[in-house]
Amino acid sequence: MTKHFTHLHLHTEYSLLDGAITLPKLVDHAKAQGLKSLAITDHGNIFGAVKFFQLCKKAGIKPILGMEAYITEDVDQRSVDKKYYHLILLVENEIGYKNLCKLIAFSYQKGFYFKPRIDYNMLAQHCEGLIATSACLGGHIPQLLKNDREEEALKQIDWFVKHFGKDRFYFEVQPEDQAEQVVMNKKLFELGAKLGIGCVATTDCHYISQHDHEAHEVMLAIGTGKRFDDPTRFSFKECRAYMRSESEMLEIFKDHPEAIYNSGKIADMCNFEFETNKLFFPAFATPEGQTPEQYFQILCRAGLETLALKKRFPIEEKEKYVARLELEMDLIIKMGFVGYFLIVSDFIMWSRRNDIPVGPGRGSAAGALVAWCLEITNIDPLKYNLLFERFLNPERVSMPDIDIDFCIEGRETVINYIKDKYGHDKVCQIITFGTMLAKGVIKDVARALGLPFEESNMITALVPEQLKITLKEALEQEPQLRELIQNNPTIKHVFDIAFKLEGVTRHASKHAAGIVITPEPTHEMLPIFIPPKDNAIVAQYAMTELESIGFLKIDLLGLKNLTLVKNALNLIKKQQNIVIDIDHIPLNDQKTFDLLQAGKTSGVFQLESDGLKEVLRKLKPDKFEDIIAVNALYRPGPLNAGMVDDYILRRHGKQTINYFFDELKEVLEETYGVIVYQEQVMKIASVIGGYSLGEADILRRAMGKKKADVMAEQKKIFVERAISKGFDLKKSDALFELMAFFAGYGFNKSHSAAYALIAYQTAYLKANYPAQFAACLISLESGNAEKMAFYLKEARDMGIELLPPSINKSHVDFTVVSDKILFGLQGIKNIGLAALHNIIADREKNGPFKDLLNFCERIDLRTSNNNRSNATF
């Protein structure tokens, strides 16, 4: 191997508010420096590992995974004076990766004290496949040497040599920015020569360029809650922790070039790779004698027969459904995703059988007939022209992504079922990261630099309200911000720092919905994390990264509207003895469309905003497909592009409809020639360009990314194919441009159709059972005074009379009496649910309360104090 230098001690943004290097900038810089390899060693975690490996591979750089561990002699000893030391651990191979995951799990579950710590006993058990260095001045050996405890230092060195060997343990030397480091380097070089232990030079990087030093210091102030000018704050002081080049390092260590090249030697030893061609699914128990594939096919075919018996699709078209199902099953089996579908179908079927409402679908999964047959979704993909290839593309194989909505009251029950079935140690939640976005980074930097709160607020108020807007975009859109920077040096300074810190990860937390299920105990396969003030075990990799390395992740979302529908159905059944099967309500109910056309959609899923109400009033929807289209169109892109206006005008015959080619009438007729859905882009490519639907999905993705070189190549292919099918050159060329324009705004029809169904269901209940719907809606929002007041007014505006609360008649929830809403006790401020349940339980057992004295004598004082009693009356 040729000699080369590699950064082996480097802190990215995932050393939270300590490292200021975002992964894309890190890899770009490494590539510009011509580095062959690169390591990351964040504090106590490997949050960025998968993304780092992906970026390095793309850039042609060998990635090395490491961590700066917090180590102590014994985690059971907790002393403020000796909390922990630093230790660099680098992953040599797959065994080392698994051992690092076990060490990380131990550090959070057993060793946490200020930081996630390991101890020497645990490290001894799990040191195989790992390379260690003595770390910075905060390392155990450097600390002992610094305090002239050489005998103890030698014993510690012997421990490392015994467990790691001299080939996997190195003394770490660093640039001599501090007097202490000068002394330490001398001692380590001398000891290395004496004991035959190699020295390796690192730069302990925390930022890329030396010009980033001030921004990093500001970030440290943000992380510690101090002001930048506070002399007592934590600071790197004279230490310049930037990514020095190989030539700089050779100059610094000109008497010890071997220390530079030992970094490359270690890098060459590290050969761990994430397996990206393997699936880590838990085993699904199938009936004896049946393979998962056979059982999958049996369930799918049985599901289609059930749908046929229930007349969920036209029986005369059954052959078409059977053919589509067989095609989808074959593709899923070939892709190796059978286990995924069996697992998801199982817990959804269990939920439905246990009266836990499940949404009709979410995302592109509604385009799969297999999903409908397995009860994963509840919408007919053939009826609404939903495409399987938009969900799973056989020509671009990637992990299925099935997100599921559950009633908010039943979601945890579903998660517990999954844990009970696969093992509590094999199911955990998933991490999510908060980053320093435009407004947030300005506020953080301004606070650290000592700007008054009012001035900081004034600056952020000028940043346009746009999702994920960047500082650059904010300056382009708001002239006043540019003026402030030009005329005020202090504000310019804030922005100079903010630009350098923008996008840096600020904190880690538990994702609200995601879980991952592993075939072996999670901590043996993945690094785990326990968020502050929480006891949940969380996988350290984000959702998309878990998918990319073959793990089964699922989004289990709690949707309040499903709870609303369930509660309304129960109330209707209880009061009117009417049982409504919400999955079989007529989709042409006139009362429902009258309500939609009038824009009276407060409380209706997805259709509540004032803007949407106005669109509904103009559009006058009279069929379910109109609701699907409105769901897809009402977004900033289509609104700004005039697509909504075009759709409405064409809907009412006030604008000419142009299909370009007669062959496209079937594709675009339902949206009056406007390309609304991504699936339409795919179908156009198929009909005119002769693309397979898999190829068409790849084209759609390319159009969405709008890369000029890719688009030019794709246009040439499309036009050539169109001409070969006999279509006009100029019109084909113009059609491609139109497709490319709309592809940027096109929406996933599968998702829109599934969510339109929930919108229709809530509108149906509001239109046909207004009092019950309103009572359940107000109950659901009783914890939010503003929303509760809004829906109370809405009920009055609908002509529903509101009865005042009664201690002897009211229930916890709002309910209905003779088509009037009886105020629910939970709508009264300052009364807890425990007190209300106690009051109602006593009332049901012992009869109505006679008077105030009788009430006070009977209530449980453990749940009701004077304030609560007064509030009740």
C-alpha cells in the first residue's frame, strides 16, 4: 500500500453542538484534498455512519467508522471528579461493528452518567475487530501522564497491549497548538519508541477550515447556554481543530513522518462495509408445511375472493383483478419482500379484528392490489387507476415503504402487539434529528452574541414563512434583510456566523411514528440511543438509512380523524341504534356533496382551510374523483402555477381541454387535460413513448430532480420512441416539456385517493349526522381551548343547540340529547379526567347529586380539590 494520510479523529455535526462539520461538506472537502480514506469519530455515537458511508462511496473515498467513546474504570462508580475519559475506537471489520454496537448499548443502558460511558471490563469483552488510540489530552493515558502518574499509565498501556495487541493500539499525537500538547507529544513519542508502540497523528477535527474557528466557538456557546463573551464558558481557546492537509501535518511532524503515515496504515486495515444487498427481516411464522411465499400467495388469493364476495369490485372484471394480483405477487416474491408484506398485513389485520381503526392507506402503497387483498389498504387501485410501479418499481428495486395511520387511542396497543409477537428486545423506535434552520440558527447565534431578544425577533420576523427556507433564499426574497446586513455590522456578523452553522444538527430525539423490527436483539445489530428525559430505546440511524441497509422500518402514525370517525360511529350506534359500516358508505351521497360544494368543511379531514373551502365552492365537486384531485392540487406549487384555476375552469367548460394526442384522452380525461398526478406522467410515457411502467417511474423521478444533462438525454429517448410509434416530432417534443413542467408539481395519486376517502368519510358523517359528528369533534379538541371554541361556534352556526353542562346529566365527553349537544365536563377548565371519572362513577352508583353539600360529601378528595370542585359548579 502507498503511504497516505487519513483523518482518524474527526467530529461531525453528530457530535451535537460540538462538531460543526456537516457530512456533505466533509466529503466534498475530503475529495478536494484528494484523500483516499476518511474516518468519523463522533462523541459516544455513530448517528451519521450510514449517510457518511453513502456519501464517501459516491465520492470514491474509503469510509472508516469510528467513535470517541467515554470510558471509565467502572461504570458503577459515579464520581463528579472522575466522570470519564476519551478513547478513540475504529471499526476494523464486521465483528468490530457488532462489538461497537454492543458497547454503545451498554453505554446508554448501564453506563450513562453525564455521558454514555463504557468501562474496561466491558471493552475487554468486546474489543475484537476494533482498533484503539489513546485519544486527545482527555484520554485516560494522557491524563495519567499529564499528572506524572507514569506507573499507572504503564499499567494502562499494558492493558491495551494485552487486549488489542501492538498492531491494534496506537498512541495519538496532535498538532502542538497548546503547551500541554507539546509536552504530551514528547512523552508519547518517547514511550512509543521504548515500548514498541506506534504513534499516529490526528487533528481532532471539529470544523473544516481554520476560518471556521469563530463559528465553532459560537456553536460551543450555544451548546452550553453561555454567551460568546463569557470568559468562563467552555472554549477550545488556542486549539485550532480544523482539517489540516497532509502537507501541513508533515510540516508539523517533520521529525516523525511515520506518525502521519500510520494513519493511512490504520485506514488500510479497516475494511468494514454495510451490507446493502441483504434484508434483515424478522422471521414470520407460517402454517406448518408452507413456505412464506406459499402462505403469502394463499392469503392474497383468499383476500381477493373475499373482496369479490363483498362486491368490492365489479365481478365481471374479476379476470383483470386476478391477472394484476398474480403479476404483483410474482414481482414481490422475486424482489424478496414477501416477509415485509406478511408482517405488515398481520398487525393490520389484528388491529381491525380488535376494533382499532386503521386508515385506508398512505403514500404509494394504495397502488398495490396485493395491499388491498391483505387488508393493508382499503381502496381499489384498479378503479382509480393507481399504479403498482409507483409503489414498487421492478426496474429500480428499493425497500417497500408502507406507512400506516391508526386511531390515536389504539396506536400504542398496536406497537405492544408487535413487541409481544417479535420480542420486546427486537422492536425499537427510530431516531430523528433537529437541525439549525434559517430562523433557528439566527436566534441561536444572536443569543450567543448577546443581541437583545427584541432585535433577534425583529430579524427572524423578516424571514419569509416558507417550509425549510434557507438563509440564502430568505435574503433573495426579503430586501429588508439585505439592507440590515449592509447597514448594520453587528447583524452582518450574526449572518456571517449563521451561514456557517446553518444545517448543522442541533439535537437528537425519538421519531413520533417510526419503529424498526430486527431478527436478532436490536442492540446486537444496530447502535441504540436513549433520548434525554426518556427511557425509550431508539435506533441511531434515521428511517431512510435503516431502509438502505435492509432493515424493516414502519411508520405507525396516530391520526386523530380516525378516532373521530370511530367515536362518531359509536355514538350514532348508541343513540340511534344505527350501525354504519364506514367502509361501505355510498360514494355518491348528495348530502355529502352539498356540504362540500358549500365549503362547510370545518372538521373535515384535509379540507378545513379557508383556501380549500374557497376552492370547493368554486369547483362544486360532485364525484369522489374531484376530492382526490383537490387533495393533490391544493399545494403551493400547483396553486402558483395556475393549475387549480385551469382545473376549475375546464371542469365547468370555460377553458378548452387539450389532450395533445387522442391516445391520451383516457389518461387525462378525469382531470380535464391537466396533469395532476405522478401516475399520469408515467402513463403518458407508457402510451406515447412505449415505456414500461418501471421505466416510466424512473423518468418521472428524473423529471422531478430537473437535472439538465439527465433531462436532455431522457428527452431524446422519449421523442425517438414517440416517433417510432408514429407520433408527430414537434408535438412529442412539446409534450415532453409539458410533462417535465407538471412532473415538478405532480402528486402521488395513491396517497391522494386514500386520504380523499377519509375526507369523504368525515364529510359524510358531518352531513348526515351533524350533532353526533360535532359532539365527537368538540370532545376530541377539548384540550385546546381555541379549537374547542371554534367548533362550538361552528355547531351553533349549523343550527345545533348547545345545552349547558350539568353535574347530573353531562358525561366526560360532549354528547347528544335530542339532536342537541350536551356540554361535556372535560370542556370545563381546571378539572382533571381522574376527578371527572370519579364523579361520574359515584353518580352512576349512588344516583344524582342532591346539592352542593351532598356533592362535597361524596367526591373523592384524592382526585378533587377545592379548585376542581368550584370549577365543576
